[in-house]
Amino acid sequence: MSLATAAAIYFLVWWTVLFAVLPWGVRSQQESEQDIVPGTDPGAPAIPHLGRKLLWTTVAATAVFILLFVIYTYRLISLDDLAAFFGLPG
């Protein structure tokens, strides 16, 4: 796997993990019983903690990428295995 390919795959994994991490621990303005800022939705996050979420996204994406890299490098799962898993002709 080339460095450019690895970077592209890491970027895709990171972006996917970001969308999984974003809802963690979010409390809306209405749930936190704060004053709702005029012009905003009551369901908007009161304190989004984006820095913490970006850190957790990076940690989780790195772990997922390492797992995928090991599977690819040591050929632990072949394309035939994936085809059989999804019931496709091999």
C-alpha cells in the first residue's frame, strides 16, 4: 500500500468516525436548561466540546486504521472471504 493510498484511507476512516463521535455527550440548550440563544434552535448543542471530540476521533480512527492495515498486510481476510460472507459468487 502506497503512502498516498494509506493517507486517503485514513482520511476516509477519520471522517466516518467523526460522524460517529459527534453525538457523544451532546446536551441541547433545552436539556441543559440554559437560556436559549435568540435565533437558534432549542435542540442546538449548548456546549459542543469539539476539541475533545476531534481528539477522540483521531484516537479511534487511528485504532481502526491500524486494524485495517494489519488485516490488509497479513491478508487475514481475502476478497473470496468477503464475497462468501456477503453471499456473492466467488
